[in-house]
Amino acid sequence: MDSAPVAETEPQRLAALRGTGLLGSGPDPAFDELVALTARLLGAPIAAFNLVDSDRQWTKAGAGMANGDEAPRADSFCAHAIGGDGPFVVPDTAADPRFADNTMGLGFYAGTPVTAGGQRIGTLCIAGEEPKTPTRDDLETLRVLAAAITAHVELARRERERADEAGTLRRLGEATSRLARVSDAAELERDLCETARDLAGADGSILWTATPDGMLRATSAVGSDVVGAELPPGHGAASRQAFDNNQTIYRAKAQLLGVAGWGAALFAPLLAGGRAVGVLTVFWKQEPAERPDRELSLIELLSSEAAVAIERTTTLFELEKLTRVDALTGIGNRRAFDEQLTRELKRSEREGNPVALAMFDFDHFKAFNDSHGHPAGDRLLTEVAGAWQGCLRATDSLARYGGEEFALIAPGCTEADAVALVDRLRGAVTEGQTCSAGVAFWDRGESAAELLARADAALYEAKVGGRDRTKLATRPETAPAPTEG
């Protein structure tokens, strides 16, 4: 038996078929009754409403056949019938070279297309083992009944679309509500990418956010490993164009950073107050059969909500950062120091590395202020904080603890290393001034407050001992001497 030719519009036809939700579904009384009526009115031993899938024929309703029956598409008469708009008739299969060796054992066949969204998704057909030539009235009856099935398919399809749209809008509402509650930027960005992918039925998504220097940076993604990639102003990438022009772009056969491989992609700018703060890219590995306008609208709505959420989390982050930064020197404040100390002690507990804590206090700072004025005192603190920052390792944490007092956390140091580092910092004090320091190592059995108290006591001893010196706190008897981590 000859296989039916496949039309160029096959992707659109299959998309329409999938959109009905009929494939694989259970019996439907309306379809069953129409097919039974077809068999009765036309005196056919077999009548069926068959759907033509990419590689099979699947029976939705039948008389002489049953819901769920299927056959290879290559053996399907219905695959031939969907090739035209009118009835497809084979009065005597034995006399037709195309069907003489059909595996279904049919003597005659007549079918007329059933459509959905303008695409021929299957047929209403009649058949039998003996040859038969349907009359013109038979074919008209078949056409009318096929139109009735088409009407029911369209009704079911639209109900499904409405249900899908309601579900999608509900998910969009839930997503935007969730975005409004998230305060962590990384969590927000990840949630946004996953939501965009799911809403669009896509294979992946990428969030590009604007940096202060005008770059677009990929800060989160699902289905792609581009996080960290950057697009400078003027770059030809569609994501950059969407950002620069405040315009949504949809492209088939899209590329990522000059590399082909996407079937299609959507690039939606995230606009907050008319200003782009980023771009949401959604991509499909296979080009959709039709331009996904509904999905485009959903992603644009999501992008609008996401822009507001990102602006909010950015503002919250900046405000939160301000609560941990000393306004004068620009380094961490006491709150930042206390939080970092807690983290370092927990890390030391897990990994066994030593933690040194140093407290610094400027010598005769009040006299310096009285002689030179408070602006000069502020300038001294700022200059010293900047100089000290340049002397530290990446793992060290410096903070202004209050007034002219500074604190340093130095993990992974031996006693000699810690004292050498502290002395190096004291030597960097400008304006001919000096400072004293006390250093204590955590003994693993004391609290952060007790560690601070020992470092502060050592600082006091340095002051009493003549200032401009470093004093190492006495270790509790139970504490091991710190060694290289």
C-alpha cells in the first residue's frame, strides 16, 4: 500500500491536532453517538472518527472499531483523505493499485476531513470488507456528519483553550504574587527564569540585567549555561537590541552569542518606569509551528511585573548594604563585623582553622582632633581605613567598630602571622599618628562576645603598656595554640 504524501503544512496540522487534546483521550458520548449515527444512516459495517498523528492513525470513536485503536500511518486510508477538502473515496480497493495490498483487509473506504483551527486533523469515515460505491447522497450525509464532529471538536478545543488560558493566567498571577514576596535577588532571578520557561512552554530562559557600566550581564538561566556572559552597548545580539530599543523581539532560527541552534526565541525588555533594567530571553529548541503570540503576550506581562520586582529587590539590597557599611570610611560597620565574626567562627568549627581577632584603637586621637579639628580626624580615619584595606588578604574582614576603634578578623593565621599583619597595619597609620592593638585567638569553647572581651583586654594592656604596640591575649589553658590551617 502506498503511503500518503505529507504536506508542507504538516507541522501546523500536528500542532492543531495536539491543541485539541483528543489524542489518547477516553470515549466521548457526543462523538460516539455521531459515529454510530453515521454507520446506521449509511449502512456501513465500519464507521470511525480517526485522528492522523505523525506516525499513526488513532481512533477517537468507532462502530466496528473502538476508542484507542490505532494503526501505522503508512497503512492509513485516512492519511490520504486529509490531503484534500472533499470526500476521499476508494470504491474497490482491489482495483486501485495504491490500496490493493492494504493490511486492513478493506474492500471500500470513504472519508471526509474533520478540522480544528482550519487544519485537517482526521476524518469521519466509513468502510467495509466488500467493494461499495457510496452515492452522492451518502457522501453528502458523510459531509454533514463530519461537519457536526468538526463543530464538536471546535467547541471542545475552545473550551480547552479557555481552561488553558484561565490556568495560565492563574499561574501568571501566582508567579507575579510570588515575585512580589521574594526579597533575595538570586532567588527572584531563578524563579523568574523558571516561570518564564513554563509559561511559554519553552525549553529555557535567560535573564540579562543591566550593570552600572552599561553592560548586559546574564545573571540567571535555565536550560542554558551562559550565566556570566556580557553584552556591551552596541552589540548586535537581539537581547541587546531589545534592551537598547525598549522593544520586544521574536526571531525564528535565533542565535545565542553568535552561535546558531535555537528554533526560535523571544527577547522581552524589563521596563520599570519606561526604563529598561534588563531583558528576559525565552527560547525554543524547535521552531513553533505558528508564531506564539499568546506566549509572547504572557512573557511581556511577566516581564513588566518582573521589572518592578527586580527594582524593588535591588533597592532593598542597597538599603540593606547601607546598614552594614560605615558611612565615613566605607568599610564594614559593627553590624557587618558581628555577622562576619559569627560566620567565621561557624566555619572554624566545621573546618578546624584558627581565627584571630584584633582590636585597634588610635593613640591620643582626642588630642589630634582638638589640635587639628574634627574634619582632620575624619580624614585620618578614612585614609587609614583605605590604606589598611590594601594590606589585607581576601579572607580578612576589617570594620570600624566605633569612634576611632577598628576590628579585624583574620582566619587561618598562626600567632606569628597575625601579629605581623597587625603590626603592618599599625605601621600604615598616617599623619604621624600611632595606634595600639590587641589580638586574641578563638579557643573554640568561648562565645563571640568572650573572644571580643579577650581581644579588648589585650588592647587595654597595649595602651597601659605604653601604646603604639601589639599585645597578644593570653590563651585559655584548654585552647590549642593556632597553627597553619
